[in-house]
Amino acid sequence: MLERMVGSGGGVPIAIFHDGRSKNVNERVHAFAERERVVLMRNRPRTPQHNPWAENKHAAVRVRTGLRPDTKLPSVEDAKACVDAGLDALDRRWARVRHGGLTPADRCQLGGASYSRAWREETWGAAEAARERARAGPGRAGDRIMAEREAVLEVLEQRGVLYRVRGGVRNGRAE
């Protein structure tokens, strides 16, 4: 899947958030991330608040598909059809303000990423340097993982890749 992103119109993401399972932390994933300058972000397993982007995406898929935990479907094929229809709605029929009123599919058609290879290189280098500083810090392994995560998120926020809302406030302004 990662290799397919390289040739896609949307390009390779700046950061990939994962939960640290073996399928996400193997040599192939790390080699891809290093080659393409993708920042890998480790979340604590089973801690949804560490990955609000995925949680928001899951909620959006649930809304668009109409699937709920108690939904009874006659078959796996019916479940797949519901999810496919929901994903199609998200990608092709739901215009996003942050995309200038375009759907993700429309934006993808317009061309690749709006950042250069040099910008990606600088961002990746800054994130890796922040990660190394945090790893070298004192404390238990879990504390260092959280410090590493915070340091990399700070770099990504400074570079405009993402923003975090803390207590309803984004960058000192109420949301």
C-alpha cells in the first residue's frame, strides 16, 4: 500500500501515525519512511485520544455508511458495500473547506502535493532531530515515547502540517 502512494496523484503523506504493532514497525516500513522522508508517529495502542485524526475519520465513515456497532448485516459483502459507499461519499461527494470547497478526489485531480522535496527533507530532518533529542532524555521508556511524540508533533505543528486544539483553543485563539 505504501508503495502505491508514491505514484498516486495525492502523493506520499508527510506523516503516518501508527500504534507500534509489528506490521507498522518493520524494516520495510522504516526503509520506505526514510527513503520518502515520511515522519513515523507512534501512538500508544488502544489510546484513541493519541490519534484524533483517525478517530475523526472513523466517525466520518460511520456517519456516511450508516453503520453502527449494533448494525446487523446479512453478510461480509454487504458490510463491504456499505463501507465502500461511505468512502466514496467521503472522497467524491463531501467538499472540504480546508480544500477550498473541493472534494478530496477533486483536489487529487488537480495535482500532487503543495510542498517541495526540499521542504519535505527539512521537515523530516527537523522531526528526526527532535525525536533523537527526546529519546536521549531522562525517564522511563514510556515517558521517553511520550516526549518523542510531543517533540515531533511540535515540529509538525510549527511546519504547518497539522494543528492541535487544546481545551478549545488553537494557537491562542478560541476554536
